[in-house]
Amino acid sequence: MAELTKDKGAKLADPVGASIDPATQELIARAQRLNIDTVFDRAVQMKPCAIGLQGICCKNCAMGPCRLPLPKGGIDGEDTRKGLCGATANTIAARNFARMVAAGAAAHSDHGRCVAEVFMSAARKETDAYKIKDVNKLLAIAPHFGVATTVEVDGAVQDRNLDEIALEVAEKALNEWGKAEGELDYLKRAPAPLYEKWSKTGVKPRNIDREIVEIMHRTHMGVDQDYKNIVKQCTRASLADGWGGSMIATDLQDVLFGTPYPLQSEANLGVLKEDHVNIIVHGHEPVLSEMIVAMSQKPEIIEYAKSKGAKGIQLGGICCTANEIFQRHGVPQAGTYLQQELAIITGACDAMVVDIQCVFQNLANVAKCFHTKLITTHPIAKMEQENVIHIEFDEHHALEDAEKIVRLAIDNFQNRGSEVMIPQYKASAIGGFSVESVQYHLGGTFRGTYYTLNDNIINGRIRGVAGVVGCNNARTRHNEAHIKVVKELIKNDVIVLTTGCNGIACAMEGLLTPESAAVHCGPGLAEVCETVGIPPVLHMGSCVDNSRLLLAATEVVKAGGLGKDICDLPLAGSAPEWMSEKAISIGHYFVSSGVYTVFGLHLPTSGAPVFHDYLSKEMEKMYGGKWDLEADPIKHAHMMIAHIDRKRKELGIDKARERVLMDMADRQALEG
Ligand code: NFS
């Protein structure tokens, strides 16, 4: 069955050195036995360009690429490096960084636009497949778009017709991408002092598309040549992502598919079943995956699978699609970004259905070696390889499309070869901690606020809050930094909110269970988790759901006692294994929203030290958040903890923590 896809004699990855996960290690080794190359091998065979890595290669015109390497021994005195046009290292690095923000913001926001369009179809009742599932959420977001939820009739206030509200919200939401004047409606959801900062520095996004287009214009040859001014536009565009495209995506997905509430599932490639039709859904937009989930649960479809000799249908998610269907339906997470090829290499994947973002083109080559049908579904994301099937997904005939895809997978079950190898590793995991469900869990039904969380932060049981997010990167050992950073944080009583592939990594490691608190947490956090019955790592969804982190932080500010702005909170952000342009956009809107944010690996800014410094020190002066970088995961976590402690001190709550810890030690001494 296997076809050779790699050069004979090429250097191969060491499976154990490539990943901390045994399932991943086993499948890398299997791929190597079968002569199928994976990203892990390619990372060993191809070295990254040292100049590009530092952000100082400009290819924005045909006089270049101009490369401005740092002189050996660093810059002594004036930095005289320049490109043919005279562009400095700062300009070049800032341009490249800005284009990453633009691409990242575009990816999230175009995803959001697609959801808004589907929501419009649902509001217009043009589709049977999509309906408004969460009316409360619709009513909660309507006022933020200036849409009234009540009307006055003859002097009496009445609830407004839901269909009317939905239509108006759909119009207002879609308008955010291209409105001619004003600013994004959601900006005012931020704490007032933060909104004031954005007003003062002039970075409030006007509309989502415009800020992205303006980055492309400003970074064209010969336009913006002041890195500070370019950063200002990065801030505008990234805010248009975090408080715009991503936040609208999250909200409308919740309205259409339900706001997540805690539910239990499993994670890692061991969720695939040898005797089931296995369908992997990979990519990002739940608009597709929701329909696949619905279709695979239909009795007649399950019967069809049985008629073909399977015991049933097993779905598994990869990348953020995994997070979306995990948090709303408890569909198991088959793996992270770096495990996508491996899912096919099990030999048990009957179909892999992909939409947009984070999809390897090499999947097509791997699929060729097995019976796996690789199905692309999005008009903007096709593949050139001939074995790839394109079934275009459209909200107007979504269920029919989903049925076609699921039946194709079922029909393919019989074509499976005998060489199936599903690594027997999986962990249980609890997901579904939306802003609303955290409120419920920590505040109780009647309180419904973040008061309990604040209380535990103030009394020091919880030292602080960390948002740990982002991708895997084949340039570093798969999941190692994710897990080390998160474990170090919870060991030090920092509660972790996770999204994206970090969420999947934590799920695979068993950290998304309440039981893990007793094993891995410091005494304060362990006590809170035990009392409330939550995991120490709360899975808040996909990468567009980083907007939930912004709103959770805002709720903490609102609940009181921890300052007036996000930057006052004992809070830090982290992306230990980032790789995508979306991560840069997220990092920048975290920083611009007041969050101290540490990235792992490297940043494409190191070749322009002045610009690099600006992202840290000057951003902090303006917004209270700053960029930082640390590849070592333990140091990385401790930089976050040091920031959290600084904030505790500023808030005057540092003493409380010392008391709590002493209490605990005393208690342990007594027990001993
Ligand atoms: Ni985020 Fe999702 Fe994963 Fe990174 Fe890709 S899946 S949107 S970009 S790799 S976390």
C-alpha cells in the first residue's frame, strides 16, 4: 500500500526527540518504516533561513530580496544597515511583522465573516441546516451591536420578535467588516480605561477589512517607513481581530451551535477505533464540522455504516475544528496540528475532511499511501494533488453535502488495508469552559459573576491567571514546551485558560480533568479545584475563542477588587510553540489589551533590536501589556509568574498569598 514519498537515504527525525507523546512517537516510527515522510523528518532535513527567522529580509519589491543580517558581535554604535531603497532593519522587520498580523487577522476575521454569512442565512430562514440554538446568547450580544431586544407598545415594554432581532444582529455584524464610518461596535465591551487608551493613541479599528488592507498598503514599497507608525497599524488590525472578527465568530458560533458548557470526552489518536468508520474533521470553521457531527449521528447513517461491516462511526477532530466540536459536543480530539499526517498513517482514517487553515499540503501525499479519502470543502482552500476530492460546502445545501461526505467515508471503510495501527493512547478530558460557564461554575447560579474567582485570587489561593494558547511547531519537540509551561504554572497556583493546540496538548496529557489538580497543582489551586470541581486547566475553545479570554479578563475586572483594567490583573499570556501568523495577531491584540505575553521559540523581530524593544517597552507604556520571548519553558513560566507577582504587589494583595501558603504548610505539618 505504501508508496515512497521520501528520498532514500535522507536524514530522519528521532521519534522520541521529536515529540513527548508516545502515540506520536510510534506513528513517526511507523511512517519511517513505511518510507513516508512526515513534517518531523522534513524539519530535520530543511533548516530555516537564519535571516528570515530574524525578520530582516525584505521581499516587498523586485529590487530585493534585501537581506540585512546583524553584524557578528551585534551592533556597536549606529545601525547603518539598509536595503536598496534605504529601508532600515526596523522598517523591514516591522513590515514583515505587520504582514503577519494582517494575514492572521484576515484568517480569523474571514472565518468570522463566513459564520456571519451563515448566521444571516439562518436569520433569513434560507437554510434548514442552521438555526438559532442559543437564544439567550443572541439576546446577550444584541445590545453590543446597538440592537434593541425589547419594544414599547402602548407604553408597555415587550420582548421584541426574535426573528427581527436575529436579522438586525446579522446585518449589524456583517457591517463590521466594511462600514464606512465609526468604529467597531464591540470595542466598548472592553474595560473603560482600556477603551480610553485606544482612543488616546488613535488605534480604534474603523472596520475589520480596512485595517487589514491598510497594512498591505502601508507595507508596500515606499509607504510607511516609521516602525512606530507601522506598529500602530498592527495594533489597529489586531484589535479588529480580537475584539472584532474573532469575537464575532465566537459569539455567532455560540448563537448558532450553542454556548459551550462542561462535558467530558477524550483526546489523542487512540480515540480512533479499528472496527468503526473513522472520520477526521480538520481545520477551523464549525459551520462544516457541525453538519458532519449531525449527519454521523443520524440513525439511518449509522445503519448504513453497519451495513458496510462497521460497528459505527467515530469522529475525531484535529486542530481548532477539534476544539470546536469537543467543546460543544464532546467529540474526541484526535490530535494537534503536528499529528495531522499521523492520523492518516494509522491506516484507520477512512476520510479526512478539511476546510481552512493549518492544513498540510503533504496530507495529499500521505493519503496516497493509504485508502484515506482526503476531502477539501472550502472554495478558498483546494489542493493541487489529483487524489484530493473537492466537495464544496454551502450553507444552502449543507446537510446534503455532509451526507455525501459521510457516505463516502462509510463506503471507503471496506477499502481499508490490513495494516492498521492505532496507538493505544488517549486521555480523558473535560472541555466547554466558556465565559458563561465559568461564571456559572465559579459564581454559582444566583451570583453569576466572577466574584468567587476574584475572591480566590485576592486571598491568594489562586496566584493568578494565565492564558496559554497556540500551535505546535516542528522546530521544537512536539508538546514539550506546552506541557512544561502549563505544569509549572499550575504547580505555582496559577490557573490556566487554554485554547487552540495548547488545549489539545493539555487534553492529551490529562490536564483537563479535576483529578489532575491533586497531582500537579500547588496547594492553593488544588484546594479551589477540589472545592469547585474544575480542572486546573480550563479549555476555552479554539483560537478565535481567544476572544473568550479577553472577555473573561474583562469579567474579572468587572467583578472588582483587582484593579480597573486588564493590565492591572495578575494575568499573563503565553504561546510556547507558536508557528502561525494568527498567533502573531493574537499576541499583538493580547499585548494591546494590556496582557503581558510571552512567546516561545523565537520572534521574527530579533534582527531589528530597536523595533524588538519597542514591542516590549513602548507597548507597555501605552497599553500596559508587552511582548516577551523565552524559549526555555520553565524560565518562560517563571517570567509569567514574576509578572503575576508584580501585579499582586501593585494591587496590595501579595501579603495575602504568603499567609495562605503558610496556613497550608502549617496544616500539612499538623497532618504529618
Ligand atoms: Ni491556532 Fe487553530 Fe493549532 Fe495554531 Fe493552527 S489549529 S487557529 S493556528 S496550529 S493553535
